[in-house]
Amino acid sequence: MLQNYKEITIYEVEKLRILFLEALENSDTLVVDLVSIKKIDMVGIQLLLSLVKTAHLKNKKIIITNAANNVLSMIKQTHCESILGLEG
């Protein structure tokens, strides 16, 4: 899903929001593989948090995987790794 993206920033967030919500409608469990993501900003983190909340409200599950060290570091700075299932 994210293979065409290198960043989750304010510039990509609207397109990604639509992409994520459409994918969530078609699945009970959505895997968000961040392997190609090299950069994330606060707006990108907010998008992931919103996606997790939306999934929870719809009784669906989000699995976020393969976050690069710098992406994980940014998420940890916001203390959101637990909510996003990235602790460890």
C-alpha cells in the first residue's frame, strides 16, 4: 500500500488518509507496512493515531510494522509507540 511513498508528512497525509480508510473498509485487519517510509512528521503520526482510533471504533485492527529507526525515533519522541503497537 505504501510502496509508492517515502514519507508520511503533511504533504502526503490527505492522499494517505483516503487510501487507509478505503483499505480499512475492505478488511477487518489492516497491516500498515512502513518499510519504504524514510520520514514521518507530526501530521503523519496524527494520521496513524487517527487510523488506530477509527479502526477501534469499527471493531477492526491495525498492525503497523517495519518502522525504520528514524521513523520509530520520531514516534517515540511523541510517546505514541504504545498506542501504535510499536513498543519493544
